[in-house]
Amino acid sequence: MSLKKYIAYITVVETGSLTKAAEILNYTQPNISQMINSLEEEYGFPLLLRQRNGVKPTKNGLAVLHGMREIQRGYKNLSETVNGINGLETGKIRIGAYTSIATNWIPDILKEFKKQYPFIEIQVYEGIKSMKVMHLN
């Protein structure tokens, strides 16, 4: 069992795409496929239905997804506790804004924020309907 594989699977399910998950996680698409295949071999059943327009979790894939998310949350909590003990502030902030604000105001504000809090992950959701996500690490 590997946390990286769980995170890869969770991201694939959330995006519905091996390619999009690879982009988000800074892997290649074949790396993501290999991680998913490795999990499927380990578990003895398929996790994904591969279709022309993307992927969807199988019934069994959905059944294990919750447990993987719990492990991911537990690891994040542990990391935050360790970082807190060591004096590092960590976490995640999600900001939703209109496109004009997300492109004109927020970048300068977040640049200053990241100088003070470099270990806090920031996600900016821009737009009204599509809510495009910009990851700032």
C-alpha cells in the first residue's frame, strides 16, 4: 500500500481522467496508469472503468475510495501536527472569486501571503459556472 497510489487514484476519480490527474500531480499519464494498475493487482479487482470520454470508478472502486480518502486525511493531519510541533504553519486555503478579481487582485495578495506562509497550499477557484481551479504552491 502506498499513499502516492491512493492520492493518484483519488485524483483520477475526482477528475475523471488519467491525464488530468497526471497534470495535477506532476506525473506522466503512464505513471498514473501504472499506479492504478498496481493497486488493481494488489486488490485483485478493477478500480476503474476505462471509457472513451474518461474513466469512472467501478462499484468496488467506489467502495475503497472512502478508505483511501480517510488515509489521505489522516496523513495530512499527521503532517500538520508534526509541522506545528516544528513551528511550521501548514494547511490549505480555497478561495472563490470572479475571473476579473482572480486575475487582477489576488495574484499580488497571494504573493505576499506565500512569503509569510510558504507551507500553506492555496487553491483559487475562478469564474462563475466552471470554477476553474488554479493551484498555487
